[in-house]
Amino acid sequence: MSDPQTATAAARHLTSLTRTLTDRLEVETRAFVERRPQDIVAGLGETQELANQYRRESAQVKANPAILSAAPASERMALVKVTEQFNAVLAKHARAVEAARIISEGLVQTIAGEVAAARAMGTGYGATGRAPAGDGRAITLNRSA
């Protein structure tokens, strides 16, 4: 169990961290929705660091809830509220990132198909009088994701 001052400070810190991460994810989600993923590239490292810090600190609280038990109810409720907002934004962010991934993979597959079709046109016939079999794609697609 922690003293009220330490618990309050911990609750406020985690609330602030969660709010900051939520705000960043909202900006990133908006960029993906508006088809401007290049706008988030510069801040990806900072977002990743905030996410790692959030993961570590929330895991500590989950493992030892007594860290926050002495904090006033208002501080704990503020943390609950901001965490609910974070989870909602995180779900939207995940959908936006998944949509961007699907679009990107579709483009790569289309380009690979075009390259293969262009190469196949000029292959001619082999010694057997048939066109050579096979796929001359220059791009390897990772379908495990």
C-alpha cells in the first residue's frame, strides 16, 4: 500500500500519460483517414516510446493495484475515464492502420501483377513449342500478416 500523496502523484502521472498518448493516436488516426500517413512519420519514434512507457506503467499498476489504492476516488475515476477514451481511440487507430495496410498490399499486388503480365508478353515460345510456365514476378509478397 502506498501513501495518499504518492498514490495521487502516480494516478495523475498515469492519467497524463494516457491523455498524451490518446491525443497522439487521434492525430495519427486522422492522418490515416485523410490519407496522409506521411504526416506521422516524424513522430513515430515518440509515439512508440509513449506506448512503451504506457505499457510498462499500466502493467505495474495491474500487477500491484495497491499503487493507486490510496489515491482519492476522483483521481482514480479520472484515470478510468481517460483509459476508456484511450481504448476507444486505440480501436479506431487500429482500424485505420489496418485499412492503410490493406490498401498498401493491394497496390503492391496490383503492381506485381502488372510487372508479371508485362514480362510474360515478351517471353515467346520454348523448345517444346509452348510458352514457358511460371511466374516471373519481381516482387515477393508476404502473405503471413
